[in-house]
Amino acid sequence: MTTADDYVIQFIQDKGLTSPADVNEARVAVGNVSDGQNPDTLALAKLVETGKVTWAKITAALSLEFDMELVDVTQVAPSEDILKLISREQAETRNILPLQMDGVELLVAISDPLDTETIDSISRVLKLAINPKLAPPDLLKDAISRCYVGGPIGGGSSYNDILGKGGDDGLAVELPQGGDVKEDDAPIIRYVNSLIVDAIRRKASDIHLEPLEKRFRVRFRVDGVLQEMKGPPKRLQPSIISRLKLMAEVSLAEKRIPQDGRIQARTGGRDIDLRVSVLPTVYGESIVMRILDKEGLKLGLPELGFFADDQAKFQGLISGSDGVFLVTGPTGSGKSTTLYSALNYINKPDRKIITVEDPVEYQMAGINQVQVKRDVGMTFAAALRAMLRQAPNIVMIGEIRDLETAEIAINAALTGHMVFSTLHTNDSVSAVTRLVDIGVKPFLVSAALRGALAQRLVRRNCQACAAPYKPTAKELYSIGMTEQDLASATPMKGAGCPKCGERGYKGRRGVFELFVITEEIQEMIYGGSNLVDLRRKAREAGMRTMREDGQRKVASGMTTIEEVLGATVADDVI
């Protein structure tokens, strides 16, 4: 691990990470070593191999001893220009990885805090100050292999070196072959598999492969934010796109129109669905894959981000015996997750629940889920008619898109069914006007609608590195808060740590606007009141806007002002 592994052996004993007996046992197991080998290096490796200690614990202890920051190299993606500063050969030999330029300093990840010779040498050659950060040697080795993947195909470099393999953490992916596989296709298959595994490991929701003029860009969407990854060489673009189109079962010959497909994979013992969208662009076909982990969904209402008072109102609305409840918001705002969580809450043995979805994103026990198939006439409307003959108590419609679907949903609610669905609107009150715009009569909306929930997603402060934070007067003004609002609160902000990839955020939570239909609002809908009047009456009845809910979440330390500002609009512009 280091230039002085005898020191490390003694160090981990002094720190109580292992015992002298374990060290002696490892040395005996190693036995006699050949010339040129350090017996302590082999003994240290044997201690890790047998589980007596881990590289992560050793590195953490060394970081404290030498006052060096730790860096999570599993999340890094250095640019091509940064990687060119240190050759792959040097990176692998010295176990060093350049990360980024920070001002006039080059940030590098190393595993050996005692290897000052390498740092000094690189500093002299590059004429740059070097800021080293520590990383476990095993993770650093994997990161170097992952980042340096752009060498020439054929001619001397192996495909394994170029395109990599799945990680050694037990996470592998089983994908359909999608037709006859030739030997020449193996590296492309390996690259596609490793790309998907890496995205799942990083908990990405989307994989974006975008052809640009001179390069093939790869980006992952993690916690709602796109992060650029190390992309393959431009010349591999046609092969990778063809491979993905083959797996998604879309036409390889068609390159003029958009196409949609699906890839079913299995990784880590879980079924993963990838919804594939192919879009022709100037420089080739752009592919976006939406990752749907059917078993990774957290279905508890508290995990959504509700405060206790809003959760109680929400539970009351979804527990009704009839009526329509809508969840609104743009694409990617978590509407489906909220609906699944609601269904999970009310799923009891004495209730029959049927859903119609396009597609079925998550499979739920005890619920009958129907997949829309338009090519055979199984539309939302057709499925709904058939569902109602199954005598369900609760019906969930993936999305209300047209008048026919809306009318069937409304009629189902008026005949004693509880109906859940989603709608694309900017806020909760607009659900009323949207239904009317579609063509539903106001008196039917008034009679059937029970409530609507508008939501957006904000990133949550990393629980490992979040610390109390005092917002400036300008920041408070931008979100509509004052210092008095925070008198008894503790806003938090993540500083960045290895657990969150130095971003300060990990995971997402919702900000909500819960619109409850009261008798007065029913009368207003029946009378054809406009959106402004309906919204004013809802506010008088106690409705909290998304911006106000965001303010509460800032005060509680759940998220930051920047996140709320990015996800919501000021109340005076709605």
C-alpha cells in the first residue's frame, strides 16, 4: 500500500485496527518471500484478504494521522484534459488519479500518504501545486481503470483495459443478448453492461448518451442533476447505439424518426427495467435510458417528505371510499412514487385495487396491475372499462390524457370507486381548470374531485456532512423569509463528503401543495369560478403553497434555499 508498509503494519496495531496475533498469523501465512518483495506488504494484503481489517479503515486512520482529506473515488469523473496530465501507466504504477483543477492546484487522489516523492515529481514536471487526497487503494485502482478507458481498440491494448469490466463488489448485470453475438461485438457488449452497472451503483435515474460533433457524451442523472461521465471514443458511437437499439428491440434501420423501447435486466438479484428513448439528432441518434428499479422503491409516506400535518390530511383524502384524487406536476417530479406510496398505505386484504399504467413502473404485492398496449387496442380508456367490470374498490390510472379517460374516471368515482391518477399541471388548483379544459363538465368535476397534490423534488442535505448554516439577508429575501422565521429553527447545509460525492446532497424529498376540496370550493367549481378565485379560497381554507412548504423544509434543515428556489416559484407569480 505504501512506501513503508512496515510502518503501516505497526500503525494499525497501535490504533487497534488489528491485533499482534493477527499480524503474526498473516506473516506465517505469507511464509518465505522471493527477493525484491516486501514481506510486510504481503502480510498487509493477507490481513485484508482474510477480513482482519479493511482498506477503508486503514485509509480513514491514515487520513486522521496525516491530516489529509478523504475522497470518494467511486463518484469521480475527471475530464479528458485532466487525465492527460498523468499517463495511465504512471497512474497505475503509482496508484494516483488526477481529479480536477482547483485554482492553481491540481487535486489528486492517492493511496499512499508517505509517497511524497511521486507528488514532488509530478509537481516539478507539471509546474503545478499538488493537493493530494486519500482514497483506499482498492477503490482507487478501480477508479483508475474506469477513468482511463479511451485507448485505441486493437493494436496492443486489450478490450478489458479499454472498455472495462463490472466492478468487483458483486454487482453485475444480466442483459438480453438481442440477437446473434459475434466475437467482435464482445467489447461493445462489455461496455454497455458496465455502463448500466455503473449507473445503478451511483443510484442514477437516467443514462444519457448524446452524440456531439467531436465526441460521444455520457451523462448520468443523480438526484435530479446531470453529471458528465467518462465517455467512449467517438468512433464507437455507431456500435454502441446499434447495440442498445438491438437490446431495446427497436428498428436498427430506422434513423429518421424517434423510437421507444425497453430493456429488461437483472442485477444484484433485482429486476431492473430500462425505458429507452431514441431521438435522431444532427450528429447521430441520442439515447436516454430511464432506470426503473422495481424493488428499490421506498413506499412509506414519511419517506416522501411530508410534515406530520400535511401527511395527516393526505392520509385522510386517500382513505376515502369514493372520489378522484390527483397528483400533479411535470415529468420527473415523483408523481408515480407518491401514488404508489398512497396505494401501499391503503392496500388492505378487504380492498381490491386495480391499476392501469403505461408502463408498469413498479410491481406491488396484492395489487392487480394492467399494462397499456396501444398496438392491440389496450388503451387507458379500454382498460378502464374492463377494470370497472372487475368490481374494484380502488382504481389507479397512470395519467389522465384525454376527455374519454377523464370521463370514465369521473363516472367511476361517482359510482362508488376511489380513483387515483396524475395530471400535468403547474400547481394543485390548476387540476380543476385542466379537467374543464379537457372537456369535463364543471358540475362533474365539482361532484367527483376530492383533492389534488402538486409536488416538486428537491435534493436533501447529506446527513453525514450537513452542518448548521446561517443564510444571508439576501438569501432569506429571495425565498420570502425573514430572520424571525428562523428564530427557533436550524437551517443546515452539506459541506460535501465521500458519502455524497462531495456534493453536499444525498437523496431527494418532495415539496408539496395539498389542495382539499371544501364545500365552498365545490360551489365555486360548479359555478365556473376562475383559477385566481379558486386559489384565493384554497389559501383562505389553509392550503400551503409549494414555496411555503419549501420554506418549512429549509427551516427544518432538510434542504437548502437554493434547492427550493430552483424547484418552486414565488407565490405572487402563480
